[in-house]
Amino acid sequence: MGTMVEYEYRVLVFARSVSRGDLRRAVAAEAEYGHWELSRLRLYLGGARKVWLRRRIIRVQRTG
């Protein structure tokens, strides 16, 4: 029986005034220290950016 992979998500919203370099550094810091990976990035008409990060949920199975 296969196990289903579960993820938890975190959404970050950046205003249009945030530079691409600052956004990249913020996402890289989350990835490095929080073990997040980029799931989706959306650019909106006004210039705002919404970033979805995800990481696997590891469930420990009880033995005994």
C-alpha cells in the first residue's frame, strides 16, 4: 500500500516595492533555514508577488 505524501504550505506576499533581489534572498533564507521549497510564484497585475512554499510533513509511525 503506497503512502500519500503530505505537505504543509506557507504563503508570503511581497509588495511591488520589494526588489527581485530582496525577494530572492528572502525565499532562499526560508529554504535554507526552514527547509522550505518553492511551490508556486504568482505575479499580480499591480506588481505584487505571492509566493507559496512547501515542505514535507514526516509522520512517525508507532511500532509495537
